[in-house]
Amino acid sequence: MAKANNVFTTGDVARICNVATRTVCIWFDKGLLKGYRIPGGKDRRIPITELKRFMKANKIPMDSFPPEHDIEH
């Protein structure tokens, strides 16, 4: 999992939310899941705080959230 600056890749988010990576890309491209693209590439990054917000708003279980991150905030 991406660790720099507390962000996740679309693959990380897909594993956490138990969906396909393409689904995460669609959420991102529709503006439902906020984040940013890596300069010079197509790769997307989603901040942990945004993923938590998205999961809570969409009632996605936090069971798969990595234990090294505090899920209460």
C-alpha cells in the first residue's frame, strides 16, 4: 500500500472497499472520491481522510481498512 503522505492508490482503495480497481477509477473520475493525479501520469492517489469520508458516506464497512491507520477520525 502507498505510504507516502498518507495516500492510497486506486488498487489499495479497491482492496479496502472490496471492488474492482476500475470501479474506484469511475468514482474518482465522477468526483465521488476526491484525490489527485500524479504529475506526468495517469496514476491517481486518494488521501486517507478522503477515503474514510467516502466509506462512511456510502456505508462501506471499515473492516478492511488497514489497522495501522486510525479509522475513528
